[in-house]
Amino acid sequence: MVLVDKLDELGKPAWIALVILGFIAWWPIGLGVLLFSIGTGRFRSGRMGCWHARHGEEWQERWHGKMERMQEKMDRMRARMEGRRGDWWGTPPSSGNKAFDDYRTETLRRLEDEQREFKEFLERLRFAKDRAEFDQFMNERRNHPQDGSPQSQPQA
């Protein structure tokens, strides 16, 4: 492929010019040159673009770092929103009545405690159910003979 070698020597501008001229002359030619360039790795090898293997690794590291930072921000925002009871800092807005504000604060604290206790109860209940199902499975398995065990055959 003398033409391909010559274009590789000329570099990226030659390939771009060939693709453009191919589209101008007749669109299937331009499309064919473009597909050939993609299929033979002209875009990945650095001749048609700036994408190198080392750039890919750097990009992946940068991408993972950004995703980790975004996850941390989302976790902080979720925690802030779960604890929010009024304004941005988590303090409930005052009603103007100190006795009512104290009552509301105490009631909310009591409800949070009950909610936490209920979640713990449900967790223990699920664990007990899972344990019972597992124990039942193990008992059934112990009581049934295994299929691979040799059984005595009647002699004729």
C-alpha cells in the first residue's frame, strides 16, 4: 500500500485532506476513506488524533478522580438533606413561641429515636427470617441422602 505509507509519512493533514476530497468528489469515496482510517487505527495511532495509550490512562485516572469527588459531594449533600429540618444549617425555623418550639424539637427527637429503633427491629427481624430459612435448608440437606452416594443394589 504505497499510497497509505506516503500519507502516513505526510501525517494528519494528508489524511484529513484525503477524506475531505473524497467527500467532495463522491460521498462514498470519502466515507470509505474515513472508515478505512478508523478501521486501521489511523485515529488511535496518533496519526489522525492526539489519542495515545498513555493519554488514555491519564484520562481514566482523571475521570475516576472526578467521579470519586462527585460521589463524595453527593454523599455530603444527602447527609445534609437527611438532617435538614428548616434552614440550611439544620435548625428549624422559629414559630415565635418558645414553648411550642421546645415541644416540636422534643417530639422530632422522639420520632427520630422511634424511627431508628424500628429500623433496627426490622433489621433483626430480617436476620431472624434469613437464619430460619438457612437452618431449614441445612436440616433438609442433612436429612436427604446425597445423589452421589452408592446405594446397595439387589443381587440376582
